[in-house]
Amino acid sequence: MPTSGLVITFESEISDRDELLRLLRADPMITVGVVQDNKCAIVLESDSKQQDREYWEWIRSLAGVADLQVAFIGFEEGPESEPPA
């Protein structure tokens, strides 16, 4: 399960980001962090690398998004890959 730490840069500090933030908060795979100036940190927990990339493209395409930067990507290993106790 990929976990991505992303930073959204809004087109402007006063853009229609309230609607954008509502849209992101409504998605159970996204956790929205603090909004500061024209940036917002989010965490995306997807089911696969492909779904992760699809979300990145979707977020980049949203009105009011000027840029999306990847700050962190982690991959949670499944129980089958853990060493026996």
C-alpha cells in the first residue's frame, strides 16, 4: 500500500480553494494537513502504485492547483513479506 506525502501549491492564496479542500477531504484515501499561505500538505494512502499515480494526475488537474510536489513515498509491506517471529 503506497503512502505519499504531497504538497499542493494553489494558484493564488485567495483562489477557490475552499471547494478544492472540501473535495479532497471528502476522499477517504486523502488526509488534508495544514494550509499555509498558498500551500497545503496532504497524505494519500492508495491501494497500488497505479492508483497512486492516477490520484496524482487527478489532483494536478483540479481547478486551483498550480503544482503538486512529492515529498515522500513509502510502501507498506504485506504480512507475507515479514520474517517469522
